[in-house]
Amino acid sequence: MRIGILGTGTLATALATGWARAGHEVAIAGRSRAKAERIAGRLGPTVRAVAPREAVAGRDAVLLAVTWDGIEDMLRLAGAPEGTLDGTPLIDPTNAVAHGVGALLLEPGESAAGRIARLAPGARVVKAFHLFPADRWTTPPEDPTSPVTVAMCGDDTAALGVVGTLVRDVGGLPATLGTLERVRQLEEVAGFVIGLAFAGVDPNSAVPVVSTAATRTGAGA
């Protein structure tokens, strides 16, 4: 695929690395062209540093990997309000949470993915990659037979399929929770995980392991 990445931070770099290894063509852009060029220089000939508008033009998917307070500026640089992302799967891994606390920085009933969809008219927004640290996508898993699950939400079936392929290409297992109507629930999970981690608690210890059979019978509720 031809993938565009808006952002030059750790997650942008990690996924660019994984997707380049999988054979995709990656165009990466950020507020600093020099930083994008350094990343591209490290990752090889299938990764190029470009301007934000070029990063979204004619792409099979675009990743918006910037901090929450930078999304509006980055989308503006990419021309998103003008429709440059119309029809394009736009991956949203952002966490609109208070640092160290995990509380959502959104009004009740609002979601980060929903706001991004409004800022990028026509984009096929898919929430994904927001729960795991960046190094998860560049470090071989301890157990290759048990890939981590990447929960996703999105309204467009084709876009979910594209993002699901990209999840598999970096060693994950895609799982669709529902449409963007449920995305706030998924974003609250990130706040829960972040809050526990900053409190010194392993989030894995707070999530019960329930078998599929148990959920069908109502056990473990």
C-alpha cells in the first residue's frame, strides 16, 4: 500500500518501521521537515519525507500520529478541512487524556475520533493503535503465537479492512468493537489503562480473562 503518516514522534516512527518492513511505501510528514528526513533516512528507500499535503495525496491509508493538542494544526497543514482526506482511511491513535491521570479531555458524549472526523470532512476515520506503547510494534513479541489484539472502531467497512491488514502487518490481531458511535467507550479504556500505569499498577492485572464460552453463558459478570 501507499501509506501517509502525519507525525514524527515515537508511534509514527514505530509504525513507519513496521510497515516499511512489510513492503509498504511510506510517506512521512511533520511540522519539522528535517526530523521527517532523519526518520526516512534511517528506514530505507521505501520511506520518504514529504510535506503534509503530499503525505495525504493519493494514499491507501493515512496515520494521524500527533499529540492531541496538535491534531487541528496538523490536519490544517495537510489540507484536511478542504477535503484532501475525502474517501481516505484515516487512522486515529490519539489519546485525548490528561497526562498522568488518564481523564478524558473531552465533553461528555464527545470522542476524539468524532472530532477528527469533523476536522477532516469525508475521511473514513478508524480508531486503532491507541492502547499499546510504540515499541510494541518494533519489538518481537514474547510469544509469536499470541499476537496482541488491536481494538478498532469505524463506520466504513472497507476502511476497517484496510486498517486490519495494516494491524496484521505489524504483528497485531484486529478486532472491531463497533462503529464510531462506540468509540468513546474504546477511548475511555485508554484513560483507564494510562491512569493505572501512572499509579504504578499493571493494567493487565486489572482486566479479568474471560473465555468466549463464559461470556455466552453470562459467567464472570
